[in-house]
Amino acid sequence: MIQIQRWKIIVVTLLCAWGVLFSLPSFLPRGMVDQLPRWLHAERVNLGLDLQGGSHLLLEVDTKAVKADRLQNLVDDVRVAFRNQRLTYTDLGVEGEAVAVRLRDLADREKALTALRGIDAAATVTVSPEGAARFSYSEKAWEDRFSSAILQSLEIVRRRIDETGTREPTIVRHGKDRILVQLPGVDDPERIKRLLGTTAKMSFHLVDTRATAADAESGRAPAGSMIVESDRPGADGRREKTVIQRRVAVSGENLTDAQPSFNNGEPVVSIRFDAVGARKFGEITTENIGKPFAILLDNRVISAPNIREPIIGGSGIITGGFTVQTANDLALLLRAGALPAPLKVLEERTVGPDLGSDSIRAGTIAIAIGYALIAILMIVGYGLFGIFANITLMLNIAFTIAIMAGLGATLTLPGLAGMVLGLAMSVDANVLIYERMREEERQGRSPYPAVDVSFQRAYVTILDSNLTTLIAALFLYAFGSGPVRGFAVTLGIGITCSMLTAVTVTRMLVVGWLKWAKPKTLPI
Amino acid sequence: MIKPIRLLNRVPKVDYFRFHKLCFALSVVLCAISIISITVRGLNYGVDFAGGILIEVRTPAAPDLAKMRSDVGALNLGDVVLQDFGGSNDVLIRIERQTGGEDAEMAAVQKVRETLNKTLGGSVEYRRVEVVGPKVGGELVLDGILAVTLSLTGIMAYMAFRFGWRAGAAGVIAILHDCLTTVGLFSVSGLQFDLNVLAAVVTIAGISINDTVVIDDRIRENSRKFKRMDFRELINLSVNQTMARTVVTNGLVFLATFALVLFGGPVLFGFSLAMLWGVIAGTYSTIYVAAPLEWYLSNRGKTHAKEMQAEAGSP
């Protein structure tokens, strides 16, 4: 007599109820889910972008630019520090991955060392007896800088995408220096790519009025000035050049708000400065009435208007031949803040909503047909026990979906493949058990012992085959990338569930039926 | 109650070793063809692995392929392939990897979109756009190979632990045989090899190993029951005893996969086809590659039977 403990039956029944109830929302249309009782408002399983349509972008933070940018800033810092300490020097500049400078007076060595150390405690400073000073970072210090640049980029990317009003974007760090952006429902990511491709560093400079247009064209800028190009090419396709002062009059970091608006019917961006920015802007505009100043975005001139009157209220407008869309985008970029380094799109995958639903439909139909075939043939082959097997198969699907939904895992096309393999393993478990029953009965065992031995023997085989596949799934998950992982997750969950459904539940159903019907032979 | 139909009413008495040399030869030939084709012809890598651009568009009316081809070709983006895909209004455009890295790829997509909008009058629907830069493509290949290799090693280790190293080695060789011939099939036929097909290859490995484990398990059980039986007999008996299960399970998987080939749609076609071949190869290789190989590895059965009894301490 086979005994199954009562507590086991209760636990398994409760588990099955959980699986069915919590997979329910994923199968029902959204409208019907809202009708369900509140406690049943379980998460629906996330569909991957290949199934629901949307855009997937893999971005890389340009760490080389982070490095170059930092070194350039250090040169400026060294210049300021030496000037404050009244140290004389030559040959200040970037040398490889360090900032190098040569002291004119060797007596200043100690003073220089202190001044350089004061710039950044994380840096390594050396001064040779000949007066050659080097300012560099260790590998670890660079890593820390990159890491913070990536975290900052992540935040800016998130803000920019949030501002566009995209629903439920996924923005996560991916590997060491990458950002993965997933935008469900977006079928033309060009605007977002353009927004993310802009660093959006804004600065306000005074135009160097000493230089002539000819100077700008020939590339000769006076000391302390630099030549920059216009943001938009002119009618002849060339970009107008302007000579501006290197010194940043007001930086974009001092902006607190930017909104698109209209001025005389033309789209413009109105901006607002914080207290520091407002004071600086007020001073500059008061001192330079009648002179032009340039508004730069990523080192390109958006516009260079003349200062007509002092602007002291801390707010102003930027004109620059905008369309409504470009004014909107610029305002958005300014509000979200500048990226610490440029981003590069490494990979784009966009699936239109229709292809998404087509491939779901085709896949679902194919899987449904395959499943129906299996279900019918199981009944043809194993009769009543085939029906039991079908119940456990359905439970397996329910469990897999419920667990996926509960974990917040994403179901992709390769994921569906993994689910199919999981189901195949589950079918196999049932077949192994039933074929064993036939063998045992053929050897003259009566129903009870035949069932008992079959489950015991088949269990060993099932455990071995499932563990082998589970090990494979674990390795695939640990070392594979995106799609391979999706496959491994559903496969792993499917196999684990099949140990419960195909073995334990089937056993309970078969034994329960045996006790109730007390058959002389097995109906198999 | 419905009377169940039995496919095999008795345990068959087939000698699977009778043709094993012929089958070895066949397997060696198939593997050789696959290896030669993969090295000489290579694989028609999809955008996933090769990098480049893939765009699938749906046009409102039947598309003028010639005009689209010449318009996109005029952009000088290198090799451009246009083909009908799925429905009659669907066109698949593949553009080779651009020199100049990721930025060049993105610029090229933008250009193609603009051109298509002009050619097709803006009513074109972009059903799928995939742009893979050279960096990511290379990584996907490496990641895939690494993951598959490590999982095969894991399988081998587990099988060696449960059934002895000979069974582990024979099982892994059988899986390699299945995966290799599947990849070979894609090389010979020139069908596109992408990430979905890689998923299929991994699935095939799973099905194949499952088969092998079931039979090895039975060999282990029988070797304890029939201590004096010749190892070759033992293998035959075990394969015969599990034949009913092999027919039912693999038959069902085959049918389900067949449904996937017929109704799964063009996106799944590569995957489904690989699976279909894999189910056949997996079933065959378990019986005609793994089992005889185990016999050879155990010095034609002399050492193996003893070892199995010794190792099979656990139930």
C-alpha cells in the first residue's frame, strides 16, 4: 500500500493553486485582470521587446573622452594653482596619461609639490630633481572616475528618457562601461538616439571682438581665445566660424530650468539661472552692453546675439533658428543636464509593434498546435493516465509563467524555446513513468507494486536527466549573453517545476485514483 | 474508458551493434562534411554575429524591389541584399558591416530610413531594425561559444560523476556530433545562422543528452541486475527496454517541432528547422554513437561492466 502523507498533499495542492492563480493575469487580457479580486492582481509576465515590440539600445560611455577631459581640466587646475602660489613654469601640458610641467626655479620644488597635491588627493605627484613634475592617476583612481562617470551618465540618460514621456523604459548598467536602454513600444528610436548622442554641455562666452572674420577663417586666434563653428551649416553648407574668449563667462551647470516657448512667433528656449549664474550673467551683461556673446552647446555656437541691456533677473531666452521640435529637445537636454562623456550606440534592435504581435501570434499558434498534438497523443497512448499527464503539463506551464512573473524575468523568443524544452522534459518524465509501469506489469506485478516500483525507478532516471540539463542551463545563464540567458532561465524554471508537477503531482493523481477505483489491472 | 494504444507491445530484440560500423562511418562522413563546409564555405552569419544592419519593412502596396535596390544601393553602403520576406509586401534589407565602427553603422541606418521614406512615400512601416556594431557582434560569438563549451563540460562532469568517465565522454561526443551536424546543415544550405539558431543548437544538446542519460541509467540498473551479462548484450537490452519511451517522447517532440516549422512563421523558421534536424540527430546519436562508443571506450566491454557495478553505489 502506497501512503502519501497528508501534509504533502496539502502543501502540493496549495502550491498548485498558487501557480494557477498567479499565472492567470498573464493569460487574461488586461481588462479582465482588472475585474479580478484585488489580491489576485499579480504581476503579468514581462514580454521581451522581440515579442511586444520596442527598441533596445546598447550604449557605451566613452571612457577615453572621460580621461582626455579630466586631463585637460587638470592642466587648467595646475595653471591656477601655480599662479596662486606665484610659481614660474614652462611646458605645461598633457603627456600620455599624465599632466607634465617643468619648474623654472628648482628652489620651488617643495612648494610645487604641495600645490599639486592640493589639487586632488587621489592623484600621484612626482617632481624630479631636475624640476620636471608629473601629475597622474593610478589605474584604480581612473577606474573610480570612470565608474562615477558611468553612474552619472546613467542618471542623465534616465532623466532625458523620462522627459520624452516614454512609458516604462528600462535603463540599466550593463557590464563595465555600458548602459542598456529598453523602450517598449518605441518603433522609431531616432529622436532618442539623437537626444542621447548629444553631450549637451552648454556654456556662455564673450565673443572676442579683437579678431576679424578673416582671422576666424584662417584659423588664427589671439591668445586666450579660440575658434568655434556654428551649430547649423549656412545656406552654402559651410559652418560660420566665430572667435570667442576661452574663459567661460557662465556655465550651463548654473541653469536651473529651461522651457520651450515663443518669442515674436519664433520658437525659442527660455532659461533660468541659479543665484550664482544670475549674478555672473548680470555682471557680464552690465559690463559688455553692445558687445556680442556666444551661446555654445558641445562647443558649437547656437547663437551669438548682441547684449542690448543688462540681464539681471536671472532668466533669458535663447534664439537660434529653432523649430518647435528642436526647441523642445534643447530645453529637454538642458533640463536633464550634461553627460560627463559622449555615448556611443553599439547596438540597436527595434521591433515594430506589428512584427512583435505577428511573431507572438505565429509562435503561440505553433506552440498551441504542438501542445494540442502532444495532449491528444498522450490520451491516445495512455488513456486516463494521459489525462493526468496533461494536467501536470498545464500546471508546469502555469508554474513557469507564475515564477517568471514573480521574479520580474522577461519572456523572449529564445525564452519560449526554453519553455518548449522544459515541457518536452516534463512529457518525457511522464512517459518514463508510464512505460515503466507497462514493463513492470508485463513482468507480472499487480497494480500497486507496479506503480510503486515504477515511480521509484523512473525517479532516479528523471532526476539524472533533469539535473544534467539543469547544470547545462546554469552554465548557459552564468556565461551566456542576453538571448542565451533568456533561454536558460525558462529552461531552468521549467525543469525545476517538472520535478514537482511531472513526478509528485502525477504520483498523487495516480495513487489517489488507484485507491478510489481499486482496479485489477492498470488502465495503461 | 478509452483503451490506450501501445506502439510496442513487447520489448523489441534488435541488435543495435549490427550496423554500428556503418553508422560510425555515416557519422564520420556527416561530421567531416560539416567541418569542411564550415571551414571552406563558412556560415551565413546573421546580423547578430557578423554586425551590420537588418531592416524589415512593410510597404502599403507591392514593393518595387528593383527601385528600392537601386535607391539604397546608391548610398554606397557596400553589400546590400533585398529580398521578399513572409508576406508579399514585406521586404528584408541586409546591409553589410560598415567600415568606420559604430558611428558609421548608425549614420547608415539613418540614411537608409530617409531614402526609403522618400522612395516609398513615407507610408512605410518599419517592422524590425537591427544594428549591431562590430564590437557587440564579436562578443556575442565569444559569449555563445564560451557558454556552450562550459555547459558541455558541466554535463560531462555530471555524467562522469554518475555513470563513469566513459559514459560522460561518449555522451559529450554524441552531443558534439548533433551540434556539429546542425551547424553543418546551416553551412551547407546557406541558411542564416543567428542567435535564435544558436538557441536551437543548445536545445538540441539538451534533448540529446536527455536521451543518453535515460539509456545510461538503464544500463546502470541492468548491470546490477544481470551481473554476468556481456556488456554489448547489456547495451542492447537497455536500448530495447527504453525503446518504447524513446519512440513516444522523441516522436512527440518531433511532431511539436514539425508544427513549429509549419506554423511558426518566418522569424522562427531557422530555429524550428534546426530543432527538427536536432531531434532526429539526437535520437540517432544516442543509440548509434554514444552507446557503441561507450562499448569501445570500455575496451569492448571488458572493463566497463565491473566499473559500473562498483560505481553504482547509489540507487
